[in-house]
Amino acid sequence: MRLSVLEEPEERGPQFLKKALGFVPGPVAVMQYRPAFFGRHYARALEEGLRGGKAWRRGELELFAAFISSRNQCAYGTQTHGAVAALYLGKAIVREVLADYLTASIAEPLRATLIFLEKLTLLPAEVGPEDVQRLREAGVSDQGIREALLVSFLTAIMNRLSAAFDFEPPPPRLAKPLALLTRYFGYERG
Amino acid sequence: MSRKAIKYPAVIANLINAVLHGPGETSALLRQAVASRAAPKGANAAETGPLPPGLAPFVDRLAHDPGNLGSADITALRVAGYDEDEIFELAVGVALGAALGRLELGLAALQEAGPCD
């Protein structure tokens, strides 16, 4: 990472991970560094946004995060959220969506939401009420739109911090164990 | 069309308050300025003055083209005199501004679409 304060963490959580795994996930380092400034609040929002959905299941919310990350060219977010989504939805669906969501074998409300999220990520100034109408026509509830917007907000932040500080994606041997840790313990325990 | 003020969920309001209004190594005004510049066109970003010299290229790249941000952008901030804590805060401010603008545009679209039938 590009900041030594993140590379050599003084906090207990990241130090434990560094000893146990030889690797500190970038978001963990960022969220535990001066947590009152950013990390504590972001972790709470992340827990609510990716694990507290009512309209979408956890796997779908993780898939949104992986998809947005891919559009932001964030390898870290694409891989890690994709790995968590795969635990819920299966690897094949995640792979299909990331390769071509327009032809992936997914339900139409999910596809319509991915189209919306791509536009919001890459062409935000062009988003308007007609996009909301398309989502509604595809069967997405307003609650579902709000939940997708929260995932977009959270992912847009961490993708940029990954770009700024150069998060290294987890080594392949750790991808699934880290996804399992996230699935069982969530985002607030860091 | 005039928009109603957007009321954010508590978890987001707390995050905004800490990053843009809380104590830090940089001034809250500077964090608000980078967040405002990072917001996409069309978002209701507050008017702020010009940024200090050397900061705008980093803000613009991280906000609008994060995939192409590199080590040189961080080095340029160090050369301009920012230390690691300040760089951390500025990056968080930019990331929050870019994300908040998108959230606001999405919520505004939802509001402008009117109630669901």
C-alpha cells in the first residue's frame, strides 16, 4: 500500500491478520486506522448496506458490489465481493454477470438493477427519473432501488480508496477463507 | 424541478458528519472542498473556493478516473507538502464526495419519478 501508516498497522486487528495470514486486507487496514474519522462509521454502513437488505438477498447485494467494482476497474473489490457473492449464488452466476450481465442467466429485476448501477457508476449525470421507471417496469421495488443505491455509495467509496492506496487483492489461497470470514462475521468485526 | 432536501439514513449521516465536519489533521473546510469537487456534474455540491495548489489533479483523477490513479499522484501530494495523515483524510474526502454525489443523483431520480403506482 502507498501509505506506511496502512502498511504497518499499529491496531490489534490488522496486526493479528498480518501474523496469522501474512496479509492485511486493504479495507481492514483503512477501516481500523483512526476509526473515529472514517472506519467505524463506514463499517456500520457497510454492515447495513451489504447484509441488512430487505428487497435483495445478501448474495445479490454482494454481486452488486462486485459488479460496481468491476466497472470502476477495482480488482480488489471485484474479487473479494465476487467471492462472497459466489458463496451465496454460486461461482457460475458471478462469473457470467461479470463477463456479460446482459446475457447472464439472471432474473430481469437483477439485470435491470445492474444496468442502472453501471449508469450511475460511469455516467452519473445522465441518471434520471426514466431510469427509475425502467427499474419499476422490470419489477424492482423502490425499497430495492434504495438498497442498490446504498451499495453503490459504499462501493464507490472503497473502490476509490483501493485506487488511492493500492490495495493488493488477496492471494488465491486466501480468497475463499476471507469470503467465509465475511459471510459468517460480517463487516463490523474487522 | 426543485428537489426536496434529501434525508440520509443515520449510518450515512454519521459517516458524512465524521469525515466532512469532524476533527482531523486537515481543516473540515478543505475536506468539504475536495468532496464538493469530487461530486459528479448535476449533484447538489456546495460551492467552494479554489483548492490549494497541487491538489486538483489528485482530486479529479481519484473522483472521475480512479482506475488510472497511480503512485505518482500520491508522490505529487507528498511533494506538495501533505503528510500521510493528511493524504489519508483527503482521499477519504474525495471518495466520499464522489459517492455521495452519485447517491444524491439516484435519490433525486427516485424522487422525481414520483410515487410508485
